[in-house]
Amino acid sequence: MPGIIILLFLILISSVLAVAVFLWFKFARYPIPVWLFFCSLLAGATSFFPALLLHGLISAEGNLGVIIRALTEEISRIPLLIILFFIIRKNLFKESKSINVSSSESESDTAYNHIFSVLAASALVVGLGFTVLEGAVYSAANPDITLTRACTAAFIHAACASRVGYSVAVFRYRPISSFAQFLFAVLIHGVYNIMLLLPGSFSFIAAILLALSAFFSSVVKIRSGMKKV
């Protein structure tokens, strides 16, 4: 029974955060229509299944194991984010197809900055969709950490997914930045996973602070990207 209550609490937090993000996009007038928002949620939920498959294929113990788990979860988002990138470019930014990739760096930044930011924003929602299904599995398999996850999982997955989304968007144009963003997402996620396994209230508070700071830094990056256009 406590596991079910915690699961419902996790779903509630994820839902509240999703609604808050939706209202943020709407009132900020970001070019993210309702259909794209819900496609992103569905993509996040779908990405849970390849992550589950990778978890079964790649197993390790201790801190290495939880870092590998973080890596597999971030990798599982990439195929869906690539699909989202092409959907966004085709439906929302058709004029970008005429831009020459060999343009100067300043021209490329101006042309693609909005697309990068929209995909990063959509990827934030992908992380929320992933959280709901993952929470159901964790609440059944490892009830000792579900309370911590209920308070933090939606924030950390949204933050990391946003960074991976940006990584996917800029890969063709800024490969070094893309690789750095992906590694940073894995690092944040891995450290978070390690904190979940540490006993005591300090690790609990540290996990919350890490999740919230990572989430709000993603929010700031998205807002900054939108304003530059």
C-alpha cells in the first residue's frame, strides 16, 4: 500500500510539473503547439522501453552500475529526439531548409538557435513522460528510494532530457558542444543516482538540490535561447 501511495505521489508531481511547463510555454508564447507538447510526452513514455531493454543487456554493480544506468537512459531518448527534431524542423521551421550549412557561424547561430531551443524545450517534456513509467517500475522494484524519487525524479529527468535534446539538435553544427552537453547530462544523472543510494538525510537533501538546480538551469537556458532570436 505505501508503494502505491508513493507512486501516485510521483505521478501527481510529474503531472503538476507538466501542467506548469505547458502554461509556461503558452504564456511565454513559445512556438510549441499543443500537439507537439503531447507528442513529446508520448515520446518520453516510449523511450522508457528501450531504456528497460538496455538495462537488461548491460548490468554492473555499485557506482559504476548506476552511472551506466544513467547512460542507457539518456541514450534511449536519442532516437525519439531525432524524430522530434525533424518533425519540428519540417512543421514549424520550414524556412530553415533553405539555409546553407556552410554559412558563417553567426548566420548559422541566428538561423538555427530557435530550432535548438524548441527541441530543448520539447525534450524537457520528454523527460516528464519518461518519469511516469520509470516511477512505476522503481516503486515496485526498490521501495526504499521511491520517496526520494517521488520528490526529484521529474525534475532530474526533465533537466537531463533537455540537455540531450540540445545535444541532438546541435550535433551536425557544433559536434564538440553536442558531445559535451550529452556527457554533462549523463554526469548529472549519474551523480543523482549515486545520491539515491547513499543513506541519511544529507544525501536526500543533496539529491533534491541537484535535481532542482539542474531543472532550473535548463529553464534558464531555454529562455535565453528563445530571447536571442
